[in-house]
Amino acid sequence: MRGLRCYLKTENPVKYLFNSQVTKDGAAQPITVRAIQWILKENRAKVNTKKKFTAHTLRHSYATHLLEDGVNIISLKELLGHAHIETTMIYLHVANSGSSKKYSPLDTLYTE
């Protein structure tokens, strides 16, 4: 949490939480999939765990936490970008768990 707070304070992201390179006209670009994969690969050895984790692991955790926090399966389908609800249900191995409110877990990061 401290690292993320420090990052938010110093970088003050506007459009994307994490930026990649900027265009020639200075427009911010979102971080790429390859960049996320590289960051995870570089930092995997620094984490004291025997578990293997990937970008897909983070995606699965994100989806699971949203469901546990009450986001319904239809909203989750949209957030994950799935074309069919069946994909979301197979991917998560869970059923509808509640609220239809649509948000990111980062929206509740600072609530106490």
C-alpha cells in the first residue's frame, strides 16, 4: 500500500494508472501486456514463494475478489471483456454472487 500511495502521489496518473511510453505528441499510452509479463518475470525471483504466478493469475485474482466483493457475473463479464457469459462462468468456476454495482477493486482501496 505504501508503494502504491507513493507512486500515486509522485506520478499523479490521469488517464492510465500505469503508463507505457508516450507518443511523439506527448500522449500517455497504457502499459502493454508484454510489459506486464516482463515485470512479473523480472520480479518473480524476488518474491519468497514457491508458487508460480503469471499475469493470468493476477487477472483471476482480480475477478475472484470482485465476485467476493459483490459484483455480479454480468458486470464481471463486461469488466473482463468476455463476449459470452459462459466464458466468464467457466473461467471463474463460480456463480452469481450479488450486487450489480460495477467498479474496480482499486475504487475501494482507500476506504476504511
